[in-house]
Amino acid sequence: MKKNVALFIDCDRIEVAFMSVIFDYFRNKEYNVCVKRAYVTKDTLNFWYDRLEKQHFKVVLGSSQSNSDLKFALDIAKAINTGKYDSIAIASNYREFSVLAGEIQSMGLESICFYQYSKGNEALLKRAYHTVYNLEPNREEDGELVEDFDDVLAALESAIEGLDSSVLGKRLSDS
């Protein structure tokens, strides 16, 4: 029997390209997505609107990020209390929404989180939610993530500091 899930997407903190990954997850795990809500601000509306319309999402437009976050949290609270769903899914990198996971679980519902990998969030999310799904599994390698060019430079600098320059000079002159 399929589980009924209410899906809430924070469009300002998740890339539109991952929407298909989220729906593939639900299809493969045999969930019935009953509620589809997407929270956007005017800054991200143009990127998301066509995809949301194709999937028949209810689009909630916030005037600012904090306004959108408030609407997001209120709608999740309403969904929790309806008694119609087996699971509540949150697609967001905003770690403060993990508080909602505790509320979801206190009502006996399954809490699911979809997120794009970012340093420091994964451990918190895994403690807060029943299921945590990293939308970017290939970005994580050997337990570490190289997020941007500055991280690469810092890692290289750290490796160079550990080298013994006299040994390196001798090896270079021998070749």
C-alpha cells in the first residue's frame, strides 16, 4: 500500500534540476504525493514556474525569504494536524526547518528531508529526520566535500605545508 506524503519545496534553497530526483524517489519507494507546495520569492520564480506548473504544484509566493519561510512552516504545521498523511517531506537546505521534523515525528508521521549537500548540515539533518536524501551524492568524496575553488586552494596549501622542502628539492634534483 502506498504511503500518502505531503511535499513542501523551498525553491530558494534547492535547485530546480533536482525536482525530477525527488519525484523519482517517491515513485521508486511507492509514495503517493498528495500535496505539492512550492515556496518561492520573486527572485527564483522565473527559474521554477514552468516545472512547478507541469507538476501541478500550488505555488506560494513570498515577498521575502523570511516571509516565505513563515508560510512554509505554517503550511507544514497545518499538514501535520490534518491526519491525512503518513509522511511529510521537506526539500530545503535550511537547517532551521529541522525543528519541524521533531514536530512531524511527535505526531507519529514519517519525516523526509531532501537537501543539497552543504558542510555541517548532514549530521544535524540525520539526527532530526527519519530519512535524509542527499540530492548531490557525487559531490561527496571520502567523507569530505570540495565546495568551491577556495576550498581547493586551502586543501592544496595545507598539503604543501606538510611537505619537507629539503626532501622534495633532493628528489627533484635527482630526476
